[in-house]
Amino acid sequence: PPQKTLIKKLDEHFHPTLLSIQSVDYTNTSIMATAFSCDKSSAPAEFIANLATYAVENCPVSWSVGANAAELVGRDSYFQGSTPLDTWVGYLVVVGFGALFSVFTTIVVYLDKTFAGNASMTSEHFNTAGRMVKTGLTASVIVSQWTWAATLLQSSNVAWQYGVSGPFWYASGATIQVLLFGVLAISLKDIAPSAHTMCEIVRARWGKSAHLTFLFFAFCANIIVTSMLLLGGAATVEALTGMKYELAAFLIPWGVILYTSTGGLKATFMASYLHTMIIFAVLITMITLVYIKVYSSDQIYSFLDNTVSYSPEQCMAIYSTDGTVETSFFYSGDKTVLGQTEGTAQYACGPVAGNAQGSYLTMLSGDGLMFGIINIVGNFGTVFVDQSYWQSAIAARPASAAKGYLLGGICWFAIPFSLATSLGLASTALMLPISRGEAGSGLVPPAVADNLLGSAGAVLILIMLFMAIVSTGSAESIAVSSLVAYDIYREYINPEATGKQILWVSRVTIVVFGVFMGLFAIALNAMGLNLGWVYLFMGIVIGSAVIPLWNMMTWDKASGKGAIIAAWGGFALALISWFVGASVESGSVSVATLGSNPVMLSGNLVAILSSGFIHYVYSKFIDPQEYDFSTLDANIHLVEQDTAGLTDDILDKDEIRRSKRWIVRRGYLLTFVLIIVWPILSIPAQVFTESYFAFWVLVSIAWGFGAAIVITFLPLFESQEEIGKVCSGMFNFAMCKKVEGEEFAEEEPVKEVDEPAEPVKEPEAEVEADAGESA
């Protein structure tokens, strides 16, 4: 019919500029139509020749594509205090998933113990997982515990702020630390295989004063990381479900407490594998939606170009109550938004200050580079000073430690890079009314997911976020419990502690730390500190401990006194430069002025560089040492005679030396590629062309899919023997049969001793007798 033909022609000519054709008058020779405009009211009927101009001037082109475009008009924030999900969904995820993982990990640990014949729950096994974890599971655990709430939320925030450079600098700036920590991981297996914590190594080499110093920085790292988990997690749960922030911050840790206190490090590793699989499943879903199903790279490129084309006046009209400059809320002086002053744009619209040609599609971003430097410095602290990474190295087989960290770092890169390249850039391309305050609180991914999938998208992000919180939270909890049990309780309170006492202290600490962190996160939120602020701040506090710890493991001349002076001196100088920088830049010192990028950068750089300089000078010229690393492990004692992972055939020195050469070459090379070669190669591109951006997106998609496949299937492949034993044992149990002449895989009791003792190798005759009996 003629009417359908006319409507089709109109749609083809004006789409996506024309948001909707509400009516067409076919009785007149002049075709009349009504355009959807940004003032929420119906535009007056106009001649079709003027219709396109009217629509372009009043609405972003990208709004025509979304199914809920009409709902975006006149909103001063995306969520506006309303939530896409019911409150009961928040309780279901926070409480229900916590209980589910507790049951799951308890069952898996029981099956592993009963049918695979692995060690019973001793203090050694609780805190080290038997020191026999393989490459795939080590990589999965590294990905899991390095995936914070900030990884999912803050990475998209910097994409919202700086464009394509944000996801890259977040990913590369936080990957190199994991790659380089592989060097320390294999060094630990060489010189301190019996260690339970990094502070035990400090005590064995440098003494009590250094031990207390680095114990302080270790606790700071755990508290800061857990704070960021709860700040971002609770804010997102509240935004998506309406669940009170305080209640979410208090309840989230209980999902960690339940299964971590029950199964220890082994349960944490098994749960982390499942968490990582779920995180990658949601990641794949989101990048597929943004670049394959709903949009394409060319479409996102076009929308990003359109975003920076608006003048300030047009941006004010778009983000206003009725489409006029007079009612605009584009500029805001809202003092609750950290770091913002009067006249600061609150939405992604118009050219990006500090970027080449004001484009989001360039790596030539001054603020992006500044963030990258802060990110690199700060994350050295949260890896090298965080006990959870030392604990994963302790738990790994010597042959798996270096490879596990390298593979984990490469796979983890995909999470912030691919996720933020999709959801983060989509938020800016679609010009969703996400305020600066919402972005700073980490609400970019849930906003875009809600826009794409409605409530289903919000649920997926909520589940993904909860997986990140509990996986990292469990690693932090077990790390703190080990520090308290071995470095406080056994070292200073009860040197004669038995394995049962260590185990009891570890479990109590997990509960107390979880409750404390819930209350601490509530206090931080009341102070007005959000996820982005704390993320930039962390390097100022713990950055000064990084280089002394590296020197402790790799430099025989490293001085203990120099390490103490360097750690405290670097910390003090960082705080001074931080406060002075805020005063010089803004004329005042406040939470807002302390949170600016240049000020945070000065504090972070001073922390790590001054500490490294002080320790080098003191160790080289004032108090040089000639330390014999072969004597280090003799000063570290086991509580129980559990020699799992400590036998000579496993601790093969030649194999360890080969592994060290392997990780040094590849770790340094990949670090150089990620922070030097890749950025330099992107400079000639200036502002990305459409084809260059398509290639960039292709790399992010391929990296995401490849990492998901490796992390999902490699641990299963490596554990096929154990999985076979469990399945066979369960089958025989169901059939009322015995396994290999034994009732399941009954273990010998672990002998406890009164005094801490060195690892004792089991006599060969006894082993042979047991083998004969079993046969």
C-alpha cells in the first residue's frame, strides 16, 4: 500500500537520525510527521524537509537505536534513585550465592579428600593447599584474585573518561606486576620453599624490626584491596537492587567467610576456578552483544565521533529538563562528587580535554597516560605487598609457579581490556546519561548492560561482580588469617603453637576480618570516599614496600636496616608530596583536591621511587650485606611434619633454575611489549580510523575468547587424573565396593610435634611397606 511505501522511504532516509514517526498525514500533498525530541513533548508538525534538522539538533543520534530511548530524555543520572531489579534479587545474589558456594566448596573438598586421597585438614594444608597446585589452576586463581570489583567497574570508568586509552592502560598497567611477580614466585620455591607468608621470609632474613615493618604494610594492602571490593560491590548492589549500601557491605563478606573458614586455601582455589568461569562467561556475552549482536565496531566508531562533535551549548541542551540551556544540568557543582568543582562537565559529551583532536578514539591522551602511570605504580604495591599472591606462589608446584603467573597475567589482561572496550566505550558512544558521580562509583557497566538487556543485563553484571568480590575476598581473607596465625600468634604470642591452635586462629581471623571490613567499608562510604578515589590512593600507602621486598628475594646485598628506612621514609615522603601537591595545585587540602590525577601521581611516584633509591644507596654504600640465600629456609619452620610439596624430587634445583630463566626472559619481554612497544606502535595512528578501530576491537574480542577457553579447560585437562579418581570412587561407593583394597582413600594421621620442626622425609622402608599393603 502507498502508506507503507511512504513510511519505509522515510525510515530509510532519516534512520537513525529520525527517532520515530508518530503520525503521517496522507491526505495532504505535503507529508507531515512528528519527531520525537529531547524536550519530552511532541514536536509540532513540520514539513519533512525540516524534520531531520530538528531531530539532529535536539537528540544524540545513538539514542535512536536503543529500545528505551524515550526514557533517557531529561534524566540527570542513569539510575535516578530507581533500580532495574527488585530488592529481593540483591538478597538472593548476596546471601544465596554465598551459601551456594559454601555448600559447593565443602562438597568438592570432601570428595577430593575422600576419593582422591589428598591431605586431611591440617594447619599446613589449610594455609598452603599442599603446595602442589598445577599450572592451570594457579593461572585461574591468579585471574580470580586479581579480578577486583575495580577490574570490572573502574576499567569502564576510565574508558568513559579517556576513551580507548583507558582500558588499555588499566589492563597493561596491572598485568605487568603479575608477570614480574612470577620471578619472585620461582625464587621463593628456590630459597624459601617452607614459607607460609612473605613476612616469615622477612623475619628469617632481616629480623624482628623489619618483620613488624612489612607486616604493617601487608595488612594495609589487604585492607585497601578489600575496601575497594566492598565499596564498588555495595554501591553497585544498591544501584541495581535498592538494597541498602550498609547492609550490602556487611552481608557480602559472609559469602566469603563461610566457605573460606571451612575449607581454607584449597576451598578458595576451587571456588575461584568456578568464579573465573562465570566471569568469563558474562564477559563473552557482553562483548558479543556490543560488537556483534546489537551494534558493530563501525557503528560504535560512528557514535563516538558523534559524541565529541557537540558544542557545550548542544551538550547542555541534550542534558536538560526540557531541551533548553536554561534548564540544563550538564555542568554541576555537586560537592558530593569527588574532585568536581563548579563548571565541570558531568556527562560524556563534547571533545575530551587532553586527547588528540578531543577524540575518544586515540591513545594520545594526556590524562589517560597519567592514569596509566598511577595504575602501574599503585598496582605494584597491591601485588608485591599482598600476601595472597605470595600464598598462591607457596601453594603452586615449583614447575607450575612461573608458568601459572605468566599465563594468569596474560589471561587476566582480557578482563579489563575486553570488558571496558565494549561496555565502557559503549556508554560514551550511546551518550547514556551516566553522571560523573555514577561513573566514579563504578556504575558504567551495569548502566550499559541494563540499556542493552534490561533487567537480564543488570542481573548478569550483578552476578559477575559478586564473583569478583568473593573470589578476591576469599584470597584476602585467607592471606590475613595466615599473617595473623604465623606472624603474630606463633611469632609473638605462642611460639609453641600446635597445628590445631594455628588452624583455630586462622578460622577465627577469617570471621573477624570479614566483619571488620564490612564495617570499615561503611565508614569509608560515610566519609565520601568512592572506588575511584581509593584505587588511585593505594600506591601512596603501600608503594614504598615494593622495591625492598623485591631486593629481599633477588639481591644478596640488600640491607635489613636499609629496607626499614626505605619503607617508612618512602611512605612519609609520599604523604608529604601528596599533601603539598594538593595545596599547590588547588590552594587547599581536602578529599576533593587530594583526589586529582596530578596530585595522586606525585604521591604514587614518590612512594616507590624514593623508597627504591634509599634502599639501594643504603645497601650499596652504607650497610652492604653478603647474604647466603641457601641458609634462608633453615630459619623457617613447619608447625606439623607435613612435607607435601617439599620433597627433593619436587624441589629439583636444576628444574627451578630452568624455570627462573624461563620466566625472567618472558616476563621482562612481555612487560616491555605491553607498556612500551604497544603504545608506541599506536602513536602513528593518531586518531583511529574506522578500520584501525575495527582491528583494535577484533584484538579485544579474540583475547577475551582465547583467555576464556584457556582458563576454563586447562585446569580440567591437568586435573583429569584427580577427577577420574573422584568419579571412580563415587561410583564404587555407590556400588558398595572398596577402592584398591582400602575403604576409599583413607589417610594416615598427621603427626603433630610440640616444637616447630624442619621437614622430615618419610623413611623409604615405611613407604614401601605401605605400598605393599595397599597392593
